[in-house]
Amino acid sequence: MLAAVGASGVELRPELIELRTGPLVLMQEGTPLSVDQQMIVQMFSSAEIEFTVDLHLGPVETRVWTCTWQED
């Protein structure tokens, strides 16, 4: 996901990036944080997973919806 952000061409200061999934902060000020693996497993077992990437460069916001098509 962060590779896609970097490849997007947006202004980027890696030392400011914050990455969250739901309420759980995975990266703050460009540094990965220690997280509870059980919490991660629980969140990634959900039908929907929300990620937030905050570049901390201003008030602009966008939302992207995507899906994974799987045949059962």
C-alpha cells in the first residue's frame, strides 16, 4: 500500500506518514509501530478492512474503494 502511495506522484515526506487500519496505528511519523498480532489477525479476518494513510501535508482528503474478487 505504501509503495502505491509513493508511486502515485503525490508530494511525500516519509517521516510524516501515518498508517492505520481501523483504530489501530501501524506506522507513525514514518516509523512502524509494534502491534498486537492477535488484533491484526482479528481485523484482517473481517469482510471489510479500512486503511487510512495520512501524509500530514494538509487538509485534502480522498476515499478509495476496492475489492478482491475470489471464486469460492
